Amino acid sequence: MSEHHIEVDVNGAPIRAVVEARRTLADFLRQNVGCTGVHVGCEHGVCGACTVIVDGKAIRGCLMFAVQADGAAVTTLEGLAGPDGALHPAQQAMLEAHGLQCGFCTPGVVLTMAALIADGPVSEADLHEAVSGHLCRCTGYQGILRAARKLAQASGEAAA
Amino acid sequence: MSGSSVVPGVAARFVGQRLPRKEDRRLLTGRGSYVDDITLPGMLEVAFHRSQVARARIRNIDLDAARTIPGVRGIFTADDLDGAGMRLYCLYGVPDARLPDFHLLAKGRVVCVGDPIVMVVADNRYIAEDAAALVMVDYDVEEPVVTMEQAAAAAPIHPELDSNLGGQVGMPDDPEIAEIFTKAAHVVEGTVRHQRQAMSPMEPRGVIAARQGLGEMLIYLSCQSPHMAARFFQDGCTRPDIKFRVIAKDVGGAFGLKVQPWREEVATVAAALLLGRPVKWIEDRLENLTAACQAREWDIKVRLAFDDDARLLAADVDYQVNLGAWPMTADPGILTMMMMPGPYRLPKLAFRGRAWYSNTAGMAPYRGPWLSETVGREALMDKAARQIGICPVELRRRNIVTREEQPHTLPTGLTISHVTPRETLDQVVGKIDLAAFRAEQAAARLEGRYLGLGVAVYIEPTTMSTSFLSSDVAQIRIEPNGRVSAVLSTHSQGHGTETTMAQVIADELGVAIEQVDIYEDDSSRGGFGPGAGGSRQAVAGGGAAIGASRLLAAKVKRLAAHLLNANPEDIRIEGGMVHVAGVAEVSTPLQRIAETAYFDPDRLPSDAELGLAAEYRYRPPPPFVFSNAAHACVCEVDIETGVVKILRWVASEDCGVMINPAVVEGQIAGGVVQGIGGVLLEQISYDAQGNPTAATFKDYLLPTAHDVPEIEFCHIVSPSNSEGGFKGVGEGGAIIAPPTLINAVADALAPFGVDCLHLPLTPAKLSRWIDEARAGR
């Protein structure tokens, strides 16, 4: 197997590693970096649990190889809250809205929301569309959509 | 829906409040601890080589190529694992079930695609998969048995059994029933056919087995109860020197799939014993969708007889289920039969249930495993309403058992009490405004738009309290620092018991919820309880928590009375403080009392034990605590495309006293959407050769945020006779959603006379039925 030297910024910390070409970004983040908040749910890009933010965009960690992230900045759920522990608005909205039960799909849902609102004001429809790319088996999406509504309202207020 | 907040430390009644969950901050910051998040020194990983064919004799297994891969530490076949001392069996035994000889890996034969044949253990999963792919199996392929019709006619797929009939159940013959049908004013008949589903927890199955020293086998497991799993492993182990300890922290959903460890988990334990190293197996989604146990795939033929006043006289039911090859339970529909009458006065019931083995993945009990009774009965009630020409709501009201008629004994012998089916029905119908809807529906039809309203009602037997499901236990301590530690036999796979049990305990002990720590993750602490399953934890766990808390509060009061020179009856604990009635100045922090109980034995009453702890094991009222609900759905069907759009969903449930209404609604919502998936989207199917045709989430369609309505919740609260007045609610949404939606679609398509009884109601199927109906006119 070919091995590659990569350097990735993960949650603000530079990580240097040697990885096989076939190692997925999700496995790299979980096993090499210890970011076990990256959840692997289907390994074929549908469920969205492994979503992380790479250079500002929400991507599926199972559909990207670690070597492709060489030189990139990656944010996982572990890196989203403030240094003082203050929750990111997407985390706070999910907490208040009972947007999770088992918590397995949650990292992907939160990071998709976070990446979207980082780009500027978003509507509830934008967020609804975005989270429809995530599979959740517990909540029936009710709490996730309530969280999306809260975030859209906050986003509109911030923009106003 | 907003979460109301409670000021920390201020006395409040926590039960009944929509508190945010204690577990959520951990899960929202990536600090959960699921089984695949755990790595142990020297740990190896497993990949299975699985059968590519549905039915065959194994001629030869060639492992030579697989053995050449560097990093492979063990390759095992069924014979290799035989010596490890681990055995698999069906925990959920059914009377008179005919069970095959279970093996951890295929032994001589394969009986379904995905049957594990060879287990590869290697330095990591990548290497294990490389090697598993190089295993060569030579098959002598045989004609598979895929459907129930084939199973009834074919030679047994398990040669050790004399037929494919895994079990059967029935009501005693009653010759009067045939006569009732002959003379009845109305007879309605139909067969609901439910396709096979995959439970699809977002976290697939997973296990780590790591022997500690010589005696303990430590298991990290994705499961529904560490205590139950530990019993299962222990009972299946022939080595008296091994003691099992199961730890299950966060679990990413289960829904019945993880109710007991199955072949791969037990095989992983066997491999750890053989290799003397920690071994991990994490199921991937391909394995989960094609080789894990599956659910449903049943037919229920229902005939209903009514008198000329549309009152039920009798039901005649024939139920059949496809067990697959390796079922967790060979259940021919025992609870389906017991609950068949549901919330209605049904004088007579004829029932026959049969369960068939086939060369497909095995069945496991999935959320509301007996729901065929509700789906079959409620779909046929609506068909009856259309046939008789009566409003489906009126038909139900005419037959429903009221509170005044309870306790009410069903013809199956079960006695129902403390339920409110009529009240929940009235509540949802009130929300919908029936008359306004019918006017809207009529107007829409003139425009070529087809709206439908579906209503369904059911009674759910929750919290079974017999056999190994008899009880749950709570051990609660007030620590020397005043914090409360509660070790419970409950377990959460998303249920939120860390929050709800803390709410119950905080109320009983008069402390803040933040002061209560819940532990339910380790079979080596606390005592046996069956964990999640059968909608039991609020009732059984809650009752145990209340019982232990009260014993503990009594100890605190006795000690405080002694220390404060007061009568125990005058002591009150509130907000973490111990108060004496009428003597405000002696109020003392609970922590001070606790400290004394542990560290100052000479100040205790002479006969008092040190410390502050209590244990209580609670048996809920047997055999069941009943809950109930009525749901209503409004949908629109596009008759050109066959696409169903759900416009409204109203849920009224009675789960007794609600510990946390947001958690209750979360359970209902999750169940409803699983039911919507079952009616409209999800389908595990097999081709004629027994190959599964849905192997990814691109083929197996789970509902997304685009497929769900905003659910409108309303509640009837009638306390049960259990401690705390709670009733189970975990499965109800999944049970009642299917008939509610089926009835809505059938109502929309009533002008075409389409019954909509064969699931799933895909656009292709609906448009075909509509086209056929139009062509027939």
C-alpha cells in the first residue's frame, strides 16, 4: 500500500501523519486524530453522520480520502464549541429543541447547519433542505426542524 | 414546544417538565462514547466472509490466499469456533417453537445470503476485509425458499427440522363463529401485506471482547441492556472460569435489533477467547442491510362481521410471518392474537398464526413487533366503513370500549384497564374538524385533487412484567458530598433515561436534577433488568427509582430527625436542604447530613447503618400496563404520479403521567416516522434466487426531513395503576402510524375503490392501481 505524508489542520491544531492512500478522511479523523465525534453510519455518502467541515464546506468524511485533505483546515464537532465551552448556535438550538435522541447522526446535522449559517443569513427552507441530506432514525426530524427554525430566526435577526 | 427551564437548586416538580436532556451536551460536543469509539491496546478487528448464495451445501473453503495477507492474526470457520466454548441460542423462546441448531458461523451449509462463513481477525479492519475478500468457497447451490408460499410447500431449509413451519398459535375452535359470519349483516374482508423492513439504527451493531486477566471477559457492546447481554453471553458460555461483564455507554439506536447479541457478536467473543487478545467487530452498513436480522414481512387476512347497526360481532384472522433463516424469535404472532380486538368490543375471535423459515435474513422483534393486529384491524375498520357506508370515526365510536366499561376482558383473555381510547379519538377528531375536512375534500375532488383523512386507534400492552421481564431495580446513594448516584437497570439507546430517571429521583429526594447522576451502562453494577424493550422503562425503571428514592428519603429523615432533635414526620427535603417544620433556623444542607452518615458514625442512632443508600426492585402490575392512542393524518395523493404528500398529522396519546413531555413526543415522533417509512418508502426485498436487492441507503429508502409532516401532539393523561402512574410509550408511534396513513391514502383514493392494503404504497404501485381502476370503469 502506498503511504503519504499529510498535514491537516484539525480544529485549529496542525496534525502531521503518514496515511495509506485508501484511508478515508473519516477513519483518519477518528483513528489517527482521535476525533470520535465523527460518526461513520453508512460509508457510502448517504446518511451524513460523518459530515465534517473542510475549508468551510460541509463534506462527507467517508467519501473523501485523508490524502485529499492534505493542507486543508477541518472542523469536527469537537471543535465547534467556544474555548470556554460555550455551545455554537447550532449546538444550542439542537439542545433546546430536543433535536437528538441517540446522538449518532447529530454530529453531521450540527456541522451541516454550522457550515450553512457561517456563510451568512439563511432561511428556514435553506436549513430544511440542507438537513434533508441527513438520515436520523430516532427523532422523526421534528426536533431537528425546530432547531432549524430557531437558527433561521436567529440568522434573520442577526442580518436585520 | 419550547423547553421550559428550571432554576437550579430551586424546589420544583421536575416530573412533567420539558427539561433539556442531561445527555445532550455530551452528544452535541462529540464526547459520546459509542462502541467503535473505544480502542484497546493490542486490539484486533474482524471482517466476515459471508455467503453469496441463499442456499447451498459448502463443498470446500479455501483459506490459502487469505492467510498470505500480512497482519492477519486468525482465520476461523465454524469448526474452529466450536472449541471456544461459546454458544448461540434464541433468548426469546416461544412455546412449542421449532428452532434450528444455531451455529456462530455456517456449518456445512449456508441458508441465506450474508450467512457468515469465515471470520478473519487482523490488525485492522482494512486488512481483515482484504483477507476476507480472498476466501474462496465452493458451493453446491440449491433452489432457495424465499417466500412464505414457497416455505409452506418446500422441503425444510434446516435439515434438522421436519418442515419450514417454525411455530404456530391459534384460538380454540369456536363453531359459533362460522354461524355468526353466515348471519351477519355485513362481512368485510381483506389481507394487509406488510413488506420486510430493516430496523436501521444509525449506529450499526458492534462489539469489543477483551479478556481481563484470567476470569473476566469484558465486553463493550452496542445493545439494549448490558445486564441482559451479560446474561446471554454467560448462559451461552460453557466455560465456568469466564465471567462476563458488559459495558454499553452511548448506543446509536437499536429498535429491537440489539435486543440480544447475535451470531457475529458471540463469534467475536469466541475469537477473543481463542486469540487471547481484544477483538472488535463493527458492522458496516452493507452487513447491516443484508445480513443483520430484519423485521415485519407478514400477511394478515382479516374478516370482520358486523350487525346491521355496524357493531362488531366477530373477527376471523389468519396471520403468517416470514422468519427468515436465523430468527431471534420464532414468534407465530402470540401478541398479535392477544391484542387483535384492540380497543373494540369484539365478542368472538378466530385466529390462526403461522411462522415460516426461509432462505432470507432472520427476523428480530422490531419496535411494536405485534403491530400487525393494529394495522390489520384498523385498515379493515376503514374498509368496513366504506363498505357499510358509515363514517369511520362513527364506526369506531360505536364499537370502542369506554372507561365505564373497564376493566374489560378481551376474548383472548387479556383484561384491559386504565385506558382512554374514546377520549384520544375524540381529541384528534376535534383537532381535525371532520365536517370542514369533508367539505374541503369534496371541493378538491371537483378540481381533480385527491385528499384523504385516516384515523386509527389502538391499545398497547406495555411493560410486560413476567418471566425475565418481571422487574427493574434501582440502587440509589446520597454520596458524602451530597450528590445523588443512581444505578439503574434501565438503558438508553436514545430514550433519554439519564434525564427522565433523574427527574423522577430529584422529585422524590427533594434535590436539584443537576445533583443526580444516573448510571446504567455496566452489568457489573446494579442488578439485573431487561433494559429497553416492550415500552417498559418509564414504568418499570421509574417505579424502581421512586421506590428506592422513598426508602432513601425515609433514611435521611430518620437521621436528620435524630441529628436535629425533631420528629421524622416533621422533616422535609427540598432543594437539597433538610428542613424541620416550624423551625426554619435549623435548615441543614443535605450534604451535611450525608457527610455525617458516612464520616461521623458516633453521631448516628445506635441502630442505624452507616451511609445513605437504598435499593428497590419494582414489579409493575402484571401482565401489562396498557397505554393507548389515536392518530389522524391528512394526505394528498397525486393520481398521475402516485406520490403521497402528508399534509397534517395529529397524535393524541395517553401514556399516563408524563415524566418529560418532550421525551414522550420524541418517542412518538420517531415511531410515527418509522411507520411512515414502512408505508411509503422502505422495502427489503429479495429476487427469486434469494439475493437481497436493497444493499445501501440509496436502495433502502429511509424517510428524510422532506418526507415528514410537522406532527401536532396532544395528550390525554390518565394515570395507570403503576407506581408513579406512568405507562409505556416507546413503540406506540410505530404501531399506529401505518394504519393511520394507509387509511388516509385509501380515503383519498376511495373514488377509485383502491384498498391500499399491500405495502409499501410506492408511487409506482399506487399509480398502477389507480390506472387499473380507471381502466376498469
